[in-house]
Amino acid sequence: MSALLDIRGLNAWYGASQALHGVTLGIEAGEVLALVGRNGSGRSTLARAIMGLVRSEGELRFAGRALGGLRTFEIARLGIGYVPEHRDVFPALSVHENLQLGVAPGDRGRAPRFTFDDAYTLFPVLRERRRTRAGALSGGEQQMLTLARALLGDPDLLVIDEPGEGLASLVMEQVSRCLRTLRDRGVAMLLIEQRLVIAQDIASRVAVMGHGEVVFDGALASFLQRTDVMREWLGVG
């Protein structure tokens, strides 16, 4: 049986500059894969390639369906949620209106697993500020909003780019708690994160990127034994 997300020989470009070089990676249903690496290693480019936001070639399949040539909203409707690094809320719309934009269309063939009550229970501050314009939220609140909006799309896979970027530890704990809840409900995740402590808390598998390639892919326990990989590709140890 093939993986839920199956990536084979993926190359990607920004203009004439090649950013990914033959990336091969898979994520099983319900699995959380932490994708780590230094800045500029290609992690965010991989997320954008999955969502059809950069020019790419190679094999990209989700639940057996080829993603090549699909537009971003079509990819999202297949069941892939995307939480970008820079959040991308709609600043002039209220919190609740932003969440409404994330609701999955009613053609997934099942009852939705996530509701507005789930979003507001996971992030109580969003309930308190549901009528506030998203542009007036703090960075941490915007991160919560983006994550809540993604889960209302009822994803089978979440691609999450640097959820801890710039967040205070208390806010990051709320975000981490949400990610653990999603994992426990069977949502697969590609978690792009610099902080190894977050990856260790949530992921069962780790892939390391360097120079646009996957240089390590294995179980979390195996990764934690590879001090050579951490030193060479992450500057740790």
C-alpha cells in the first residue's frame, strides 16, 4: 500500500534557481513527520511544492491521486491543510470570518471531524476575539487562527511550516497541545520546525534536509542517536 503522501524525485525552482534536488519522502496516514534542517535547506520550498505554489517536477501523489497540475485550492480540497510560516490571515476580516473561509466543502463523503467548537475549545482566546479583525491580533493569536482555520478544512494531512516561529513559550504550549490533539485524532502531519524539543514531543519520525535534499529519514529514536547528523546538518552538539 502506498503512503498517504508519496513524493518521488521532486525538483523545484524559484525562477532559474533550483531549490529542491530529487526529494523522495512519504508520510503514512496518521503519521507525524518532523522535517528539520537549517534555514535555506529547502524545507519551506517542499511545503510550497506540495501545495502547488512553486514550479516543480517529479511525482507528487496524495491518497493515490497525482497532484501535478492541480491548483492550490484543488489540492486543499483533497484533504491537505497548509499552515504557512507567515500565517497569511485576512486582516480586514474578523476571526470568525477567517475561520468560515477554512470550512471544508461538503463533498468529502463523511461528516467533518472538526467544528467551530473544536477550534474555540483548542484556542479559547479566539472565542473571546471572534469579532475582532484578524489584523489586530498578536502574532501568536494569528498563528492560532491560521492553525484553527486549517483544521476546519477537515484535513487528512496538515503541512505546518514553523508553528513556533516568534511565539512566546506559553503560546507555543497551546499550539503544541493543539498539534497533539490533531495527532491523537488521526491527522497526519508534515511538521517543519527548528526546535527539536517540539519535534520530539509530537513526531514519531524525523527527516533532515540539507542543500535541497533529504539527508536523513528515520524513526525519532534512530535520529536521536545520530549525533553526526545533528552536528553536520543542524549544528547541534
